[in-house]
Amino acid sequence: MEKPQLSPQPTTYRFSFGPWNISEGADPFGPNVRDVFAHGRKFGLYRSLGFEGVQLHDDDAVPDIDSFTAPQVAAKAKELGQVLRDEGLQPEFVAPRLWFPDATIDGAFTSNSDGDRQYAWDRTQRAVDVARAMGCKTIGFWFAREGTYVREAKSAKLAYERLLAAINRTLAYDPEIQVWIEPKPNEPMDMAYVPTAGHAIALAYASESPSRVKVIIESAHALLANLDPSDEMAFCLAHDKLGSIHLNDQNGLKYDQDKNFGSVNLRGAFNQVIVLEEGGYGRRGEFVGLDVKTMRTQRGVPVTEHLASSRRIFLDLVDKARSLDRVRVAEYRGKRDYEGLELYTLEHLLGRK
Ligand code: XLS
Ligand code: MG
């Protein structure tokens, strides 16, 4: 019975988050509860928190991006690129925020409106310009509004064809750019067109340049699809298509909670860490990305405990994964004694074995 192979040398993990993870606590039912912490000051917090990767929306890099020309956008992005370098930070990806503007209210690439689809493409080109001006070669596509409130609103087959065409146009616009698709089954739409790793990887293989299309798996998004995040990550790793991860947690099928990693299901988090360890994730510079939101009740300006806690729990679970007795696990598997394996796993997590 072969033993799962851990990487020859322990991986030293690097961490990333997006500035939207430091927020003022507004939610659909209430306003800000904390004073604003200036966007530009957030980058100064990263290294002291143990993070060196910055996930960016295009308008995190260039606020009010739509009000500038392409050369102005590139120049502003270049400035931020220098700010990040001065802070010892690296941009991980740039995601066009194709879910805020009016032109994306009914989808960006899958909108029924020609003008909306043109806007989406124009905005995507600017996002690629931003990435390249910062020395970043990755575009993140969270197809937030590529879906419907009512199924009859759009032709689903045409929607998938349009999403593939958008991916191909992006790949053609810059021959070095990579496209990382972040699946999510719903919210803000009632139903979204790219809900799982399977959908994302199918688009990758159908694209003009499959090796340049990868996936970002978010724990909560997999859980909202009623799937196991560790399996979604393992599926991507099996295809060498796990570009990044958004670790967090989710307490059941409801709105996207972006809870701290491991805060609802510690064993589920442990399984994600084991998959990443065994898959050698991070050995080629991939970041352990977080996408976490602090509780609205948390006081402080800025609140960063949720970032520090999620990073801490990840590292604690790495220690647990590395101290797991692999010979004992192989024996349980060999005997098909999964009762024994489960008890051992739980007692290991409890610090008793
Ligand atoms: C959804 C996305 C979102 C970022 C990246 O979870 O990850 O948090 O905006 O596009
Ligand atoms: Mg996310």
C-alpha cells in the first residue's frame, strides 16, 4: 500500500490576502461599524502580519480606473508596483472587478447587452495592463455576475461560449498572461455559470492555451456548492491547475461568510492542509491566499486579527499534518480499518496521539 508522499523538503509557505479583507464591517443590513482605514495604508500592514503577497482588484491598484485612459492606468499601476516593492510585497493577481459597475448588473461577458459585453472586454484589457505594469502575469476571474436571477434570462449554452471566448481573448491580448478562474456556485447571482473546479478546468482545457489557465479554489465557495474544499483542491492539483487558494470557512449553505480558516470545521481544514502538503502546493512560489472577513462586532481600526488567526491555524495544521504518523495511517488503510483511522485522526488533532 503506497504511502502518500510528502514533499522531500518541508515547504515554506508564503501568504497573501486582498485589501478588501480589511473592511469597515458594513453588510447588507447595516452600515460601517468601524472608521475607515485608508486603502493606501493597508499595504504597510502586510509584512508585519506575515504576508508578502497582495491579491488585487483592478481598482484596488488604480482607484476609479474607468475614469482614466489606458496610458494613465498603466502609469498609475506602475506607481503602485513600486510601492509594493518598497514594502517587500509581490502582487499575486489582478482581478477585474466586473461586478460593481452598472454595465455588469446582469453579467459582464454573459450580459444580453452588446454594450455591457464590450465594457467587460475593455475593462479586462485595462486589468491586464495593470497586471503587466506591476510585473504581475496573472488575471483573476471571479465570474461573480455571470449567471442569472431567473434561468430563462439567458441562453446558458451561449453564456458558456461567451465565457470561453472572453478567456481566449484575454490569453491572446497578452501572450504571457495567465488566467485563474475562481469558481463559486451562487451569490451575488441566484445561480452562477462556473460553480466548481470541474467547470473551471473544463474551460481551461477548451481554451486556446490550457497551460495558462488555472484555478483559484476558495474553501467557502466549494462548501456553498456542497463539495469538499480539499477534493476541489486535489482535483486541481491532479491537473496541475491550482493557481491559488482562498482559505476560509463557511457554516452551512447560506450567504458567503468568509469565516476564519478552520473556524467551523477544523478537520475539514486539516484535510485541505494535507492535500496541499501532499500535492507540493507552494513549492513553486504559489501563495496561501486568504479571503476572510472579520466579524461585524469586532472593534479596532484596522482589524487584522482574522488574518493573523487564519494564518496561525494554517501553520498549526501544517505541524499536525507533518507530525501525523504516516506508517500508522498506511496500516489503517491496509487493513481497511477506517474506524481506527478516524479515531487516530481526531485524537491526533486533539493532541492526544
Ligand atoms: C470572491 C472573490 C473575491 C475577490 C477576488 O470570493 O475571491 O473575494 O474579489 O475576485
Ligand atoms: Mg474569494
